[in-house]
Amino acid sequence: MVSMLCAPLAVRADDKKECDFKRDWMSSACQRVMRVAHDGTWDLYVTGYGWHIDGFENRSELNPWSYGGGAGKHWTDANGNEDILFAFAFSDSHHNFEPIGGYARQWYTKSVLGGLQAGGGFFVGVTARSDVAHYAPLPLALPIGSIRYRRASLMATIIPRIPGLNDGDVAFFWGRYEF
């Protein structure tokens, strides 16, 4: 699944020519994605809850149980921070199928209590919804936060209200297990 997202870029992780762009930031981003795709460790994702915070007229009619799952890969740098590639699908607020995939970067605190850490960062990717142009690809850039104990994480993002696109703010939660 994750390999399919990176297939157009992925030939060889050590082949700098694949990531040779005129802009340094594009080359750096490409190299990060390639490193995760080729050298990363696999993850399992389980989605679970979407809290419809405010702005919704009929909140009781919305689906808070965002059941679904997927897979990904992560690569950890020398400081313990991660680059992540992921793809998963879940039941959205209206009980419809919603896929999502992309790249995330997370920075972590030092470990306490034998492996407990807090993390924060961002993800960029693509999703598609049945109620927004009938599954036309939608680009995303959102913050993420997590609480991790050793290999298990509870992760979250906030999806802000965008006038004309959605009715209110949503906090979305999912779990990750690192293999």
C-alpha cells in the first residue's frame, strides 16, 4: 500500500539522481520519502474515533466511530524523531469509506517511565470523500500529536472548519503499532 504511494519515486534509495531537483527542499523531501520507503520499519494503524467538536447542527446524526485501519512505514533518525509514510481507510462522519495517505514528520520528547514519550509534528497527504466532489482527491496538511509507549502510539489531529467545505472542527484519533 505504502509502496504504491511511492512507486513513481522509488527506484533505489541510494540513487541520488532520483531526488535531484532544482530546489534543495524538494531534493531533501524526496530523499526522506525514499529512505522511509526503502529502509523503514512497518507499522499497523487502527482508526477509531472522530470527535465532532462544534459547528454541527445535528451532531447526534454523525458517526463518531471511525472504524478502519491500514499500514505504513517509519524511519527513526539519530535523535529519535520519525519520518512516516502511511495509508489507511476508515468510516467517515457519514458512514462512508474515506481513504487517506501521505507523509508525516514527528519530533519526540526524551523517554520517561521506561518508554513513554510525547510527539508532535505534521502530515501532508491526500484524502477523498464521497460528500466532497464525489471522491475527488483532496490535499491535506494538518498537525499531529501523539503519546507513545515503546511501540504503541495513540495519535491525533485536528481538522479545522473550512467555510463551504465542512461544518465544524473535528478531532480525529487513531492508533499505531510499530513492528
